Amino acid sequence: MAHTNLGTEAEPIQQAAPASEHSQNTGILMLGALGVVYGDIGTSPIYAFREALVASASRGPIASEEAVLGVLSLIVWALTIIVTIKYIIFVLRADNRGEGGTLSLMALVQAVLKKRSRIVLALGMAGAALFFGDAVITPAISVLSAVEGMEVVTPAFDPYVVPLTLLILAILFSVQRFGTGRVATVFGPITLLWFVAIGISGLIHIADAPTILYALNPIYIVDFLADSPSVSFVTIGAIFLAVTGAEALYADLGHFGRKPIVLAWLWIVFPCLLLNYFGQGAYVLANEGRIGHPFFEMNTGWALVPMVVLATAATVIASQAVISGAYSLTRQAVQLNMLPRLEIQHTSETQLGQIYMPRVNAFLAICVMLLVVGFQQSSDLAAAYGISVTGNMLVTTTLLFVVMKRIWKWPLGLAVALTALFGLIDVGFFVSNIVKVFDGGWASLVVAFVVILVMSTWVRGSNMLFEKTRKNEVPLDFLAENLAKKQPRLVPGTAVFLTSDPQSAPTAMMHSLKHYKVLHENNVILSVVTAPQPFVPKSERVKMEKINDLFMRVSLTFGYMEHPNIPKALVICRQQGWKFDIMETSFFLSRRSLKASPNSGMPLWQDRLFIGLARSAADATEYFQIPTGRVVEIGTQVAV
């Protein structure tokens, strides 16, 4: 468990009940999952097959039959092994009491590997940062590729592609304040219509070249890779576009629960994706291998404009998957003390997990729009896509091995074999994508680097600040013993001192004794603890320890998906025997004013970055929902 610093460190955040506990039936949750979870991977057919064929084509805009079958077979088996087997069957089972995502998995592993927690922390940090890299690429490439479909209708639309893309993205990010639940209600039916439409579109064209069904045989993968290794290596990087979005299944697990996500994939998403990819392959073969833009071109006549409009709507929804995933991941990072407190707005009266994070939303919006303006075309953005996703998947595979061996108690041989299979595929995709760094891949890596820099600075600075202040503090037991022998002037009421170190005398109390020479009749040293699990039962919420007649130590434990409400938690203390009147209770908080120091142990620039992050943290009084009229803040200066 991690103690929460009440002055500058991160705090737990909004409580979110697991989706499995919601009263909604599975059908409604499946519909919501379609809109939030599967939007990203569901729009991959717009560009994935085309980009892979372009990468494999040795005759310009013409693809050979072997290339079409090989590319399609790679897509089919990538979807089968990575999504259906790895994520649906295994990763979704590695939930942390209903919650998913890289950091949730990290916390689960940290609980069983305490001696290697730094390594696990680094892996979790890398996975989280790479997810953010994906979260800025997905909206840009998805919406841009759909709007480009209008060029198929008329080339005269070309000058308006980027401006319209920016307008759509601005609208998307502006509606986020209404919450994931309301967005899913609107997006779910549209996404269902999208999957049905692309499934039917593909099914109709399979008849153009029934031999396309040969691609089900993985032997075509072997033939394709062996025929031209250098070309196939580049093609594999493009193939990965078909499975981007799979990580959203795990990141959004807490919103809907495992069952609706699994059923939506098996019954709707997977079949419709396969039908569309096979239809595109058949269409290309029937047109003598001409690549073009098969997704839109095979919807000729009256169906073209409606498909472009529907594709645009679907890509907006695709962006929702990573945006909501970014919210979930950020609040976990805050709770696990990897980021400072960030403002959280609650957007639902019935579902406590529905939140909106203004700063995260603004960060994503700015990055996404800069990418659209900078790259201009989805084909250029495709080069930037994939690196962050493959890196994130590789981190998930590594942590999953620990879960298999230490938590699921699998035999070592079985865990190694399965991890080797997933790892080999992940590494293959990662290596084939990493070569695209200078073609645009640097964009997602820059975002990931910034996130890692912020997280590592916050973690390092918080630990150093904790150790520095602890050296100057007086042991609480020693102080309590001396004050009991020689009491200062006592005043009526109860004083609650919030601190991250319950073993030391709080700074606020020491300043009160130094300057006012008084002590309350009852003094409570209160600390908030973050558990490595999303939720903590009320029976484990409170721990009380009486030191002497003047002092008592209280610890409140919250899960990393819960929002700490101190007044409500204190009601449990009353039930356990601590009698107090909230109107006669004062809450003392230490507000630290941090100053950069050349001897901090960190470079001066990192020192200043940490101080800036600390100053940006949300107000502790509001965050803990303490009555403002009962709070006394005492400021101190600390050199870091």
C-alpha cells in the first residue's frame, strides 16, 4: 500500500463500480461496449488493408494475387491470435477486481512482486506512456481517413479534408464533458449500424472472387513472408493497423465488464471485420489487383455517400475508445501516485465511474489537431501509428506472464510457452514498426516520452520530498509521550491532522505547538492509504490505534478507483467507538511551498518541473470533500 501525501502528492480519485455490478442487462452493455470499446478496431478496415497492400506491392498500384492472399491471411490470423486468443481469452481475465488497463495490471503484479516493484513500476509507466502515444494518433488517423473518403466521391473535395477533420475533432473533444455514459448511449447504435454495414458490404463482394477464402489457410502467410522478406517485413508493420484498438478492450474493462466485451467481439465485431476484409480482398482480385481505395470503391452508386458519412461517424466514435481509456488510465496513475491530483468532474448521478478530466481532454485535443495539421494525410499518419500500440502490448504480455505464474499458479512451462507465442508476435510487430520512426513514428514516441518524463519526475520528486521532510520530523510516539508528561495548554474539541507519514508528528501540529503553545483535547493523526486494488470493502476502510489520552492514529484505506471522502469514512470511525462532533472538529493541513534547490539530487530543470506539477495539483480540501469551514491550512517552505 502507498501512503498519500496530502500536500503535494497524488490522491485517490473517483469511485467506479465495476460494470458487472451495474443493473443494466448484458445487451445494453454490449451496445455501449460497441460504441466505446470497439470503435477503434472497428474502423481499421478503412485504411489497414489498403496500407498493407501498398507496402507489399512491388508493381506500384497493382498487387499480385499472392500478395492479396498473404496480406489478408496475416490480418485474419493477427485478429485471431492477438485479439481473440490473447486479449479475449487471457488478458481480460487478468483483471484487478473488475478493473483493467496497464496500470491496473501493474498494481496487480506489484502486489505479488514487492521486491521487484521498481521494475514493474517502470514497465507500467512505459505502458501507460505508450497508451497516451496511441491515444493521440487514433483520433487523427481515424477521422482523417474517413473524411478522405469524400475524395472518392469528388476530387474537388481535397482542399476541405483537413479543415473538416479539425472541425469534427473539435466537436468530439467538446462533447466529452457530458461523460462516457451519455456518449456511449448515442454512439452504441451508430457503431452497431456500422458493423452491420461493413459486414454486408464485404459479404456482397466475396462472390466477386471466391478464391479469396483461401486466405483462411495460414500457409499463404509462410509463402508471402518467404517470397520477399524485405517487402514482407515492411508489410507486417502495416498489417498491425488491423489490430490497433485491441488494447482498448482491456483499458475499458471497468466500464462494461468482461462478459459484454467478449460477447460483442464474438457475435458482432469479429465476424463483421472478417467479412469486410475478405470482401476488400475479393474486390481487389476482381479488379486485376488494382489497389486504389477498396473500402470505399466497393460501395459504388447510391451506397458510396452514405458509407462515407457513416465511416466519418464511426471514426469519431473510434476516437472515443482511446479518449475514455485515457481517462481511466490517468485516474489510475493519479491514484497510484504516478501523477499529481488532476481535476475530475463527475458526469453521472448513478454511475460513479463516469468522469471527465479537463486537462487530459485538452492535452489530447491539442496533440491530435497538431498531428492532423502536420501530417495532412492518413497515409503519412499510418507511419506514426503502431509503434506505441505494439510497445504497450509487449508490456502487457510481460506483466501477464507474472499473473500466469504467480497468481493463476500455472506450470512454468505452460506460462513460458504462451508468453513466448504472444511475445514473439509482439516483438515482430514492434520491430517492423520501429523502423518507421523517421517516417512519422517519432510523433507517438514524443508524446510517450513527455508522459514518461512527467511520471518519472513526479515519482522521483515525491519520494525525495518524503525522505527529506521525514528527516526533519519528530517521531510521533516520542512527542506524544513527552506531551502526556508535560501537557501544554489544552483547548476543547478535536484536531485532525492530515499527513502522509503517520509515524512522524505532522508539520501542521508542530507549527501550532511552536507558535500558539496550545494543543486540542483530542488529536487525531489521519493518513490516507492507497491499496493496490480498485476497491476496498468498508470493513477494511478504517484502522484506529490509540496512542495515549491525547493522541490517536487513524488510517483510511481506499482502492485506486475510489474517490476518498473523509467525512463519510469518519462515520465508520464513529461506529467503531470514536465519538466526535464534526462541528467541534478542525482539520489541519500542511501546505508546502516548494523551492528549487541545487542539492536536491535532481537536475535543476527537473526540480522546477516537479514544483510546477505540485503547484498544479487539485486542492486537497475539495478533493477529500472536507467542509471548508472546518479546515485550517498551515504553510511551510521546503527546498527540493
